[in-house]
Amino acid sequence: MKVAKLVAAAVMASAFVLPTALPAVAAGNDKPQPPGLAKQDTLRWAAPKNVRIGTAVAGGGHHETMPYANPFTSDQQYREVLAAEFSSVSPENQAKWEFIHPQRDQYRFAEMDAIVEFAQQNGQVVRGHTLFWHSQNPAWLEQGNFSKDELRSILKDHITTVVGRYAGKIQQWDVANEIFNDNGTLRTTDNIWIRELGPEIIADAFRWAHEADPKAKLFFNDYGVESINAKSTAYVKLIPKLQAQGVKVDGFAVQGHLSTQYGFPGDMQANLQRFDDLGLETAVTEIDVRMNIAAGTKPTAEQLAKQSSYYQRALEACLNVEDCKSFTIWGFNDKYSWVPVFFSGQGEATVMWEDYTRKPSYYALQSTLLKANPGGDQAFGPPPRLPAVTPAVASKS
Ligand code: G3I
């Protein structure tokens, strides 16, 4: 949405006052509902018609080491909130190489299949993540001592097989993830593909993805590229070069893993705009806002307010750029967030408390969406009520 449009929308929205906590009672239904299940009280309903509001779907990665069952297959409330609140879903780990391709001659599709099926049942799109990365690759690949020809054919087979399996069902693929260092040089040591096959392999990855699913939008995705800096500028230079070679690149995505201990990247909108100016779609694909927090304590009101403002400003940055149409949070419940597992002494990074009640950051997103879209939009909602978790679903994990 252009700035002028957003300002006009905000003026119209100011005609009504947003309550700090929207009632958890659906219009015309006097039964209280859990948060997120009332039709006009969800993020997806509040979002402008052409903007997808998404979340990562918990599973794999750090979840496998935590003392809880797989949230997606075992936590019914998780599934209900996931269906009700979001119009886009991203596999947090379930489409990464180590998960979906655990042996050279073996793919493991059940978890990703279940996410895609869930999305289709609930009117959601799927962001595929990811095909070409330096991390979470299986040992058979990283330690295989393959020849260049073998590696090239392994990558082509993987992209063709995975993208092909979900052809027509994935809205956007993060084809290449985190390919640059912070100083704007390519990751030539830890990225097996670039190290062994040279930078030209990046173009091939996009070509193979496009051949396997001509309709999927193909993205670069990275962290630390919210601002105008050496890394984001490296993408500004690379993408037009690829396009000049006839490679289809549709978009550039900023992950958005933010922390209240650092300042908000105030030039985020300007940065997204320079990709928009190249004719690309943009997206925010993994936002969370972590904070320093001592074990067993709760965030202060100041910390929560700062966190809310970061979520709000990031969302506004996206809404103010015309072709930023996908805004995804990296998990919606603090219980399942990757942050405390990865950053000792930090956490509380998402928009819901462990009991699924909403944090101020949730309301910051909701009110920002409503301001851009007075009255809400029903294009992507409401989803159907899900059947309870069944042993058949649970056994797919
Ligand atoms: O591989 C080690 C294994 O050797 C070790 O025994 C085990 C014990 O803890 O840990 C294993 O690593 C885990 C890894 O997943 C492997 O699957 C890490 O601890 C765990 O923290 C990691 O979590 C995932 C992380 O990606 C890996 O980079 C998170 O679940 C996932 O949320 C996170 O997602 C990434 C995006 O894909 C890309 N952008 C950054 C984002 C956050 O890191």
C-alpha cells in the first residue's frame, strides 16, 4: 500500500476507537470464545485484502529437544489459533534439507504434506522454506565428499523433487537463504553449494525451482537485511544481474529477527522500497522481537511497550511499500519460540503468552492492520473449525 493510501486509511480508521483488548465474543454469539476464534477478532480478518499475515508452523529444529509434544500434531489449541489467526503458514523446519531429505535416497514428506493440507483446509497460503542454505543440511550431504557433478545433480534432484511435489500449492519459496555475509561477500566457506560449485549455482537453483513450479514466487531471504547496509546492498546488486541473465527472481525477504536491546531499524521501509523500485515483491518472513529476561521473571511494561512498537513499525514499513504483501511472524506463542533455546537469557519474543492470551505486541499488530484496513477484510477468513487432533494426524510425525 502506498503511503498516501495508508494515511487516508488511518484517517478513516480514527473515526472509531480501538479498544486495547478486543472482546473474545463473536458478534451475534453470546458464548465466549477463546482468543483468536471470533471471526472479526483475528489478524487475518484485520489484514488488508492483498496482505497475507503468516506464522511459522512449529516442528523440527529446537522443538525436537524440548519437553513438549509436537505442537502442530498434538496441541489442539495451537491448531485452532493457527487456523483462525493466519492466512499464510511457513514450515519452521519441516522443509529444510535435514528434515525433508534425511538420506540421499530418502525423502520424508509427511510433516510438510500435513502443513500443506492444513493450509488448504483453512484458506491459507504456504511459504516454502528453504532449498539452498548453509545450515541444517544432513550429514550425508555435508560429509559426503561428493564430486562437483554429483553435488550439482543432488541439488537439482532435491529442488525438482521438493518444489515439484508441492507445485501449485506454495505461494512463495525462499529459494536461497542467507547467502551473504554481513560485509556483503558471498558465503564461500560454509555454504556447501557456493563453496563447491561457485556463485553460478545460485542462478541454477532459481532456474530449477521455476521449472518445477512456474507459478511459485521465488525469493531470496536473509537476516540482518532490514536496514540499508552492505548485506542488503549486495542483494540490490545481485538480483538485477540474475534477472538480466533471464533468471526468474520475484522477491526479496527480510527475516526480521529483532531485539529490544538494539534500536529499531528505522530505515526498514526505505530499504524495502529500494527492492520494490527494482520491480520485486518484498516480504517480512520471520519477525520476532526478543528481549533480555531473567529466568522465571516476566517482562516489564516498558519492555512490552518497546516490543510492541518494534512489531508495529516493522508491519507499518511493510504496509507502506506497495508490493510487500506477506508479513510472517516466526511463531506466535512464547512457549514454542526458538529464541530462549538459542539465546541464553533472552526470550518472550512472540505475540502470545504460553496460555495463548494475547500480548501487547499482538494488539499492536491487530490495530496496525485495522488502521490500514478500516473495518477489516473477510477475504481470507473465517476458517472452518478443525476436527480434533486424531491419532492418524499425530502418527505422521
Ligand atoms: O544440529 C544440532 C545437533 O547436532 C545437536 O545435537 C542438537 C542438540 O541441541 O541441536 C541441533 O541443532 C538444532 C537445530 O535446530 C537442528 O535442527 C538447534 O539446537 C536448534 O536451535 C535449531 O533450531 C532451528 C534453527 O532455525 C536452526 O538454525 C529453529 O527451530 C528454527 O526456528 C530456526 O529458524 C531459522 C530460519 O530457518 C532461518 N532464519 C533464522 C531462523 C532462526 O534461527
